[in-house]
Amino acid sequence: MLEHIALVYGVSLFLAMLACLEVGRRYGLKHERDEPEKATAGKKIIEGAFFGLLSLLVAFSFSGAVSRFDHRRELIVNEANDIGTAYLRVDLLAPEAQPQMRNLFRAYLDARLAMFHALPNLEAARQDMARSIDLQGQIWNLAVTSTRSAGSHPEGGKLLLPAVNSMFDISNSRTWAAVTHPPSIIYGMLFLVALICAFIAGHSLAVTKPNPWLHILGFALLISGSLYVVLEIEYPRIGFINIQKYDQALVDVRTSMR
């Protein structure tokens, strides 16, 4: 169900808007009467406010989703750079400690890739995340111990430990960025405002004969399609818009770990 959240939301909104448009149109036909010009002008001001609010909500939601999408892509590249830097500095350790450390790095990166590729299977992702956290502890302990040994570079601790720490920090940033989304009430409000606007639009179309189905379908499709795209961008690992191709940066680092 989680992987279809955007599709369910978009289709539900589209059908609900069609229903509200038709209800509004029939309501307008039933209560159609001559109104004073001033009353009509007043209604148009209120209708404009409703449609302006809907436009702003959609625009801000789209902008925020794109911004978070770009931030997640940037974090992937940053993590690839941090892991690559830390891996190169393994050369500063004593020769006898390097093979074990390199194996831990490979296992750690495999776990990180597996965690995100497991989505939307949350249970599998949690297992891979727990494995990566355990490997973080092993890498850190070995790094602290090895940088103190006689065979390591004198500046090994000053260079390797900060790089390893940055590698761990960026993993935490990526994890929280992946679960950072607007409150659900925002999308609920968008749904409600879209339905209200559909009812108002249908009421305004009551005077149009014959029934302008092209305009009705276009309006419902435009709004529901826009919010569908917003959700696709907001959840980029469970829909058609997928961020996994940017994991290639991490895959390239893994390939270079010989």
C-alpha cells in the first residue's frame, strides 16, 4: 500500500473532484435565479480567494517537495565522498590492520545500499540499518585501536578518525532526510480545499449549457495530477519518480574498493 500512496491519493482526489463539480453544478441549476450585480461581484471575490489559496498551497507543496528531493540527492553524493575519503585514509593504518578495516568498509557500504534498496519494505530496511549501525561500531573501535599501533602513520588518528566520524554523521543525516515529510494534515487540507474549489467551480458552470465536460475533466485532472506529482517527488523511493539511480555514486565507490 505504501508504494501506491501517491496513486491512491491522486485517483481519489480526481474522482472526488468530479463528484463535487457535478454536485456544485446541480446545486447551481436548482437554485439558479437572477442575482443583483453587486451580489455576483461579491461571490466572485470569495471564489477568487478560494482558488488563490488552492494555488498557493499547491505551489508551496511542489516547491517544498522539490527542495527536499534535491537535498536527498545532494546527501547521496556527500555520503559517497565521505566514504571514499575515509576508505582512502585506511592506508594510514598499520599494514596488518588494513585488510580487516577494508572488509568492514565493504560490508558497511553494502549494508547502506541494501537499506535504501529495500524500501518500501520497512522491515527489511530496518534490519539493514541495524547491521550498518553495528558495523559503524566495529569500524570505529578498530580505527581507534589501529591508529595507536606502532605501525600506523603518526598522523593517522588525526586524519582517519574525523573522516570516519563524517562518514557516520552523513549516514544519520540521510536517514532522517528520508523520513522528513510535511505533516499529513497538509495533504488533508489540500484535499479539502481542492474539493471546495471543485464545488464552487461546478456551481459557476451551472449557467453553461451544454455541460462543459472538457473543462470539468481538465480542472479535476490538472489539480489531482499536480498533487500526484508532488507526492511522487516527496516519496522518491516508493513511486515512479525514483531517486535510486543516484545511488550509483555509492555503487561506484563500492566498485573502487578493491
